[in-house]
Amino acid sequence: MSNYLVAMEAAWLVRDVEEIDDAIGVAVSEAGKRLNSEDMDYVEVEVGATGCPACGEPFDSAFIAADTALVGLALEMEVFNADGEEHASRIAKSEVGGALRDVPLSVVEVIETGDEEN
């Protein structure tokens, strides 16, 4: 059994916003509140990054149209004593998905961080 760091991305919809920075702030805040209300303060939440198609430089994953924003959030949590990467991925998605109902969520990376004996 090993421990894993699981990175996920979520698509968060924010209505009635005009500025990208406001949309990002609202999305991160709302996600954090929903996770904290479920005692999941161990999940890290921040705005995701998207690579520029022209130069490849990362920029904030947020887009506004018609005063509605779609914000890509990056979520990370550590999963302890999992049987493997797939098991850790399922555990993380189940935990976070339960708190963030109706929010599209996908696992983007799973990194083994060590054994439980260490």
C-alpha cells in the first residue's frame, strides 16, 4: 500500500461576472467553502492553467461570455494506503466529487509519494 498525490481539474461555472479576476475569486472561494463544509480542508484549490496555443505559455483557465464564466480549477489531495494509482484516483474522485456535486471533475495526474511504513 502506498500514498499518492492526486491532481484533478474541475469546471466551475460563475454567473453574473464581468471580470476574469472576479470570476476566478468567486470560483476558488465557492469551491473552498463547499469542501470546507464537508471537513475537506486538506484539498488544495487554485485556478488551473491552460497553455497558450500560439506560444505554449500557461495562463489562467477562465473564459467569460455573456457575463458567465467557466473557470478551470486545479484540485490536489493526498490519498493514503491505496492499492495503486487507479485505486487512489477513484478514492480522490469519490471524496471530492461528493462535496462538489454537479461539478465536472477529472483526474489529471497521480504521483506516488511513498509507502505507509516511511
